[in-house]
Amino acid sequence: MQFERQSIPDVILIKPTIYGDDRGYFSETFRQDLLDKELSTPINFIQDNESKSSKGVLRGLHYQLPPYAQTKLVRVIEGCVLDVAVDIRKDSPTFGQHIAIELNAENKHQLLIPQGFAHGFVVVSDTATFAYKVDNYYAPDYERGIAFDDKSLNIDWRLPIGELKLSDRDKSYKPFN
């Protein structure tokens, strides 16, 4: 497993080793000991989530307020998504900046998104199955969101806005500022 810190250093791209032959492949998708070695603070994941969506579905940008803020470890099981993490930590030198990375079933890359980030993704393949681990339980009263099309964030979602499909809740989020 390789760990690559991104332009926002607390966001880490994880590239698992894939062992393949004519039978298929094998890969470790999670190793607590290797993650602990990479991080200064251990993370205890307590819940796994999975969603399946069609092309153009945009989920996000979501986050939870403390004490229910979540670290997420995200990956794509089937298909391809553009995954986005926005730094919303007010005291961070990268406040308001974002990371956008393609995750897909072929490269099997994962993204570790720490607490203090809004997160979202858009499906760019016909369908995608998206899985993620979190270190805090879902708490609907603490969930918030940011408008996906906020001009100050300058996120290129790779699909025309007219092709994007959002929930009513995701459409209702206010701009970042």
C-alpha cells in the first residue's frame, strides 16, 4: 500500500497493491497498522456505508458538525467517480481549497478525508458503487452541506450542470461563504 499526501496534506490518496493473475486479483483494501503508521493520530473506523448511483448523480457536499464530525476512507467498487473534499477548517492554511480525484474500480485507489472537510462525489461512469468507512456515526441533526456549484470553490465536476442529478436536500445547500 502506498500513501500519497495531496496538495492539502491531510488528505491522503491510498494506492493498494493489486496481485493479479489469470484467475483474477487480490488486494488488501484496509490495513489499520499501515494507516496508523502513516498518521500521527490513530483512527477508529466504526461504520461502513455503500451507495449505488447512476451517471450524473452528485452526492454532496456533506459534512457533520462536532462532536459528530467524520473522517472518511472512500473507494469505488464498481464504476468511476470524481471525488471531492473541501477544507472547511477555519484555522487551516488551505481553508476553502479542495481536492478532486478520480476513483474507479480499475485503479482501486482510496481517499482518506479527515474531519473538517466537506465531501461529495459525482458519478462519471454509467453506474458506480461507492463504499466508505467513517469514524463517527451518522447524526442527521449535525449534518450540513455546501452548495455544489458555489463559484468561490471553483470545482469542475466534469459534467455539464444540466446533466447532474441531486437530491432536494443537496440542491438546498447554501454557498460556502
